[in-house]
Amino acid sequence: MSFLYFLLIGAAAGWLAGQLMKGKGLGLWGNLGVGMAGSFLGGLLFGLLQIRAVGFLGELIAAVAGAVLLLWIIGKLKK
């Protein structure tokens, strides 16, 4: 069940990151994939900064931060 929860958080984070990074997204399916990878990255970064993501909203914020960072990096690499 936690894997499904991870996928749902990642998909929501990818969609939100795509909305925040207007013009730098990868389309709906690309953003969902980036959101899932970004949720892992966001959790890792928050852990390194010793910030705890508590509850659904905290996990979503960490995932969106990671997805936005990942979309930004992908945008820089595409140029």
C-alpha cells in the first residue's frame, strides 16, 4: 500500500510542478514520471537538510520541491 501512496504523491507532485514551471514541462505523462522521481529526490534533499516532511501535505511539499528541481535541471540540460 505504501508503494501506491508513493505513486499517488509523485503523480500529484509532477502535475503541480508542471503547473509551477510553465513552459518547462514535459507534457502530462512526462511530468507525472518526473514527479515520481522528484518525490524521491525531494525526500532525499529534505533528509539531507534534516527537515521532516510530516503528513500528506508535508510529503507533497517535499515531492513538489524535488519535482520542480528535477524539471529545472532537465530544462537546463535540454538547452
